[in-house]
Amino acid sequence: MTALHRTPLNKRCAEPRRALRLRLLSALALVLIILCGAAFADDERDALMERQRTLKARVAALQREQDYLMFLQRMYESDSKYLVLDMKKKTAHLRYKNRLLKDIPLKEISPGFGRKVKAGEHAVTMKIEGAKERHALVLNNAFVLKWKRSEVPRPHASLPSIVVLKKDLFSFYYTIGPGMMAYVLE
Amino acid sequence: MNTDTYLRSVLLLIALLATAASRTASGESSPSLGELRASVAALGGEAARLEEENRGLRAMLAQQEDGDVYIVVETENNRLTLRQNNTVLHTAVCGTGSRKFIEAETGTNWFFETPMGSFSVLGKERNPVWIRPNWSYVEENMPIPPANDPDRIVRGVLGKYALLLGNGYKIHGTTWTKLLGTHFTHGCVSLGDADLELVYSTAKIGTKVYLY
């Protein structure tokens, strides 16, 4: 075999092959470089997409906070009592301007309340004067604030509800009217 | 397969790999790296702006927090609460307006209701004296004496202390301690002796009183 390669004919054939091999190796090196570059780009893309997700969540949280702070700012300037319903702490805060008047424990929250009722501002749209003091408040036609035995007629009977103690509901029920503001915190 | 065909196949494969790699790098199916970088920068700017604005809003709201003690009277449940910075310092059972209506023969009438709203302590009195108003005589079917009649001056019925809220309304003591927790007063807020002493010693002239 070795002797065969040394023949002039074989020498003539081997040279272009060597050149071709060289070209091939260069092309392979180039592909490897491009592939490495692509891998780095993928890493950067993943990192950027993760950062984008984090920032989107942060911006959404800051927007929610700003909405609440602006609500408080308006309420500090207004002359009306208002409610802040903290769904996580299951507590309502009856407030007037910058003062907290009363903490009201939320005894029951209907299932799926968070899904059905948007966080943010809601106004009392209706006071329901039930028989035998079975009163309730309808907020924004979106949910009902009531005590255990409140009578909520149709069409509001199917609305999500928050149950508080009778004495807590009555502590402000008689002194407020439609338009009283409430803010639902997620 | 001869050598040329083999080489051509390898070159074709390399070309395909290179194309695929360059496509991955430029991300033809998803946003380009440049677009992603721009989006992240924009979101970062948006977050920074919102943080700055929220800091300002919080500062504006905090300016209105004075840390002062304030009094809250819940007339429906007859409860008086001393609060500071949203913290409850003390809760007391109190008496508030009876929501009764009386009318004199002359046609003058009175409705005994505790006023609602925001008030301030305008004055502090020790051993307050009650000057019996006309309704007190009407209520007991007694003839109304002249305005400066010394019989109108009654001592010891308002407890040891009184906080003046204006228009004759006060937070004071009572001899009717068994009625605390009910609506029995003529509009003032009544407290038991121990609670009154605490509220009196804590409140200052100007202390805010919220009646609702």
C-alpha cells in the first residue's frame, strides 16, 4: 500500500485531497465556533427572558401598590369613611382620612372570591334593608358584605360574599350611604 | 460512495449545521437578543419610575401620620377606643345618646343623639359641674326655672373629669354605671371612673375624637 501511494499518480491525487481536508477542517471549526456562539446566545436569551419575567411581575406589583396608594391619597383628602378589605389577613379596616377607626375580622369569604372580584376600588352601590335587621351592603354589584343572617334578594343573592359579625356590620351600616368606598387588597 | 460524493455530503451537512446554528443565534422564531435586551431595559426603567413615584406617594401619606393619640367612639356598639398609630391603646365600654325624642308643652323638642363626625378636645375639666338644661326639667315634668337659677347647678353627676367637645357635648363620668354599654345619655359620651381617668390623662387639648 505504501509503495502504491508513492507513485506519481497517487501523489497527484493526494494533493487536492489534502487541500480539501484542510477546507473541511476549517469549515468544521467555523461551524463549531458558530455553535458555541449560539450556545452562549441561548444562555443570554434564557437569562434575559427570566429577567423579563421578574421585571414584568415587579412592574405589576408596583402598579397595584400605586393604585392603592393613590386611593389612600384620595381618601385622606375626602371626608368619608372607607373600608380596606385585606383578603390575605381576613380583616377589614374601617378608616376615616388617615385614621383607623376599627378592625373588623372577616368571618367567611365565599369560595372563588379572589377570582370573581377584582382587587381595587369598589363603591357601595346598594344598602339592603332586610327584615329583622338582616341588612347587607352590595359593592359595585360585584360582591356583598353581610352578616350571617342577612337577606340578600335576587339578583344579588348569587354574588360572592364576605360575612362579618352583625355588630361589626352595624357599627358603620347606619352611618354610611351608597357611594362609600372600599378597597379590596389581594 | 466515491470520495467526491462523500465530501459533498459532508460539506452539505456542515452548511446545514451552520445555517441551523446561525438561525438559533439570531432567534428567528422568538424575539431577537436585541429586542429582549431592549424590553428588559424598558421594563427596568418602568419599575424604577414606579418605585420612585410610589416612594413619593408613601412619603406624602406618611407626612399626614402624626403619631398622636386619638379617640374613637363607636356609637352603635357603645365602645370608646384610644388609638395611636393604628394601635389600640385601650378599649372601654361607654354610653352614648339614647336616640329618644322629647317635646315640651311649648313645642320645643329635643332628640338625644350623640353627634357624629370629627371633633377635637377643646377643654379639660376636673370635677365638672352640670348646669341642668331645659330638657332635663321637661323630661321630669318639672317647671323650667330661669336660666341663672342656682338650682340648675348640679355637682358630682359627671364624674371627676370631663373632656369638652363643643356645643355642650362632653366625654364625662356617670352615676349610672350599670347602663354603660347602652344608649342612655342625652348625647354626651359617658365612661366608668377608671376608664375616664385613663382617657382624661392621655388626651390633650387638641386630641382628635372621631364619633361614628
